Amino acid sequence: MRYANNTMLNNILIQITMGAIKSGLYTEEQEKVATYAKAIGHPARVAILQELAKNQSCQCGELVLTVGLAQSTISQHLKELKNCGLVKGSISEDKPCYCLDRDKFGELIDFLQELKTQPTFKLSDCC
């Protein structure tokens, strides 16, 4: 039993150390964009963002009707989008209201535009 615990502890220490080593490889901007990309990496979240972009704010119930998913599913996806900062939310009259954080979304768009306009970026060079 002692050997199993030591092995488990060693594995945990290796994972922690590797995470610490890798964390310095990327800029803050790269990590932020990766977080945004992970959050929008689900079609339901893309649909939610599209609906929120149409309005200044949107209640969860409206998203259920427009996106076509269950309330609990919408709530879970909104939680992920809110955690990464692309969506803001508040509770008004006992109803959660959500809206697109246009500043954060703009950061993502700006990064992608900058990437696209790099001098070496040529669509015709794609294999």
C-alpha cells in the first residue's frame, strides 16, 4: 500500500511540475485566446453567442426558445461562457439575464484579425 501511495504522489508531483514548466511558454494573450477558443468550441455555445449578439441582453428563457435546448443545458453553456469572460450576467427580478461582453469578444476578434493580417499569412500557400 505504501508503494501505491508513493507512486500516486510522484505522479501528482510530475503533473504539477510539468504544468508549472509549461505555463511560462505562452503569453498572457495566447492563454486568453486559448481560453476563449475552448469556451466557443461547442456548437451550442456558438449559437448562444449568436443570439446574445443580436440583443443587448437576453433572459435564459428566451435562449431556450431560440437555441432549442433545455434550460439546464443552456445554463451550463452560459456558465462556461461566463467563466471565460465572453458573457456577462446578472439576476434581475429573480431571472438571470445575460449579454455578450463586447469588449472581451472584441479582444478575440482583434487577435484573429491581427493573425490574418500577418505578412506571412497567405491563403494561396495552403496545402
